[in-house]
Amino acid sequence: MHYALRLRIFKTYWWKVLSGVLLIYAIVMGFSIPVPDTMIQETIRNLFFHVGMWFGMLAMLTTGFIYSLRFLRTFNLKEDRMAVEAVNTGILFGILGILTGMIWANFTWGAPWVNDPKLDGAAAGLLIYLAYMVLRSSVNDIKNRAKISAVYNIFAFVMWIVFVLVIPRVSGASIHPGNEDSPVLPMHLDPAMRWVFYPAMLGWILLGFWILNLRVRINKLNGEMTA
């Protein structure tokens, strides 16, 4: 194979390969490394998956926010396509994050859902983005849909930050791991767990961009087929 072609393939796919390698590493090591004896016991292994999905969601929603801002500056429909598919991917990660969190909560608290500011904020934030998808489906004109969606998406991102990050921190009443005195914050983790945690987070984020890339390509193909 010609060197230039191999170099082009490497530049195109290296981050996808890295995502796969990191996630396989996280799965294998996440279930095999010894974990410290904490109050949440072996369920702490879910940290490599549940938290990673939320990192993926945050990366995708931030990407959608940026592309909505870019659309309002350029009114290029390609920016709108990137924004909506980033949100779609973020919603997918959000749903998976809530499901893995419910499994974790059932073992830790004895119920899949408890009255907690972080859990309630996550649910509210996800509903805001589901409303974004409903809004898009209710507007038929492509340009108006893109404009209205971009404005709403910016609003949704700010509200998501408030519900998920600000209110639980201000309330100080959350029992969810991740508070300042939590034993499962990254800086408090056992060194062996950090060697899995950080690669896992990067792997989930890269997976999010991989899914986004596929969704945009599929969206583009469907548009060309219906044109």
C-alpha cells in the first residue's frame, strides 16, 4: 500500500481505533483490578462506565451548543446538522448513564431511584433535551426549524448545566457520589483505579464523537437520497 494512502487512513481512523482500544482496556481492567474496600464495595467498578457515559454526554451536548452558536453566526445548515446529531448522541449517552446509575443505586441505596438533587437534576436535564427533539419535529420549514432549534439548544445547554451541576452543588443535600467528601472522586481514587478511570473517560468521549460522525454521515446520505 502506498505510504501516502496509509498515512491518510491513519489520520482518518486513529482516534476510532484509540477509542476501541481504550474501552476494551476499561472493560477488561475495570472488572479485574482489585478495588479498595469502601462503603459501596465492588459496585465502585461501575465508575468506569456510568461516569464515562456522563462524560460522553457532556462532550456531545457541549459540541451541540458550539454548533448551534456557529449556526446563528453563519446560518449554514451543515452546522445545524452537526448540532442536532450531537444532541441525539448526547441523549443516547444520557439514557445509558441514567440506566447504569439506576443499577448502581439499586445496589447502593436499595432502590433504583431516590429523592436526590443530582438524580432529579439529571432527569430534568434529559427532559429538556427530549423537548428539543419534539420542538424540531413540530416545525416543518427547514430554515425556521434550524433557527428555532439553535436558540432553544443554547437555552437547553445552560439549563442542563444549572440542573446537573449547579443546583446539586448549591443545595448541599445530595448523597450521590461526587461531592467534595466523596471517596469516589478521581483525586481520591486508588492509584490503580486512576489508571483505568482516565483512559475510560477518554474512550467514552471518543466513542461519542465516533457515533456523532456516523450519525452525520447517515443524515447526509438520507438527505441526498430524498433530494
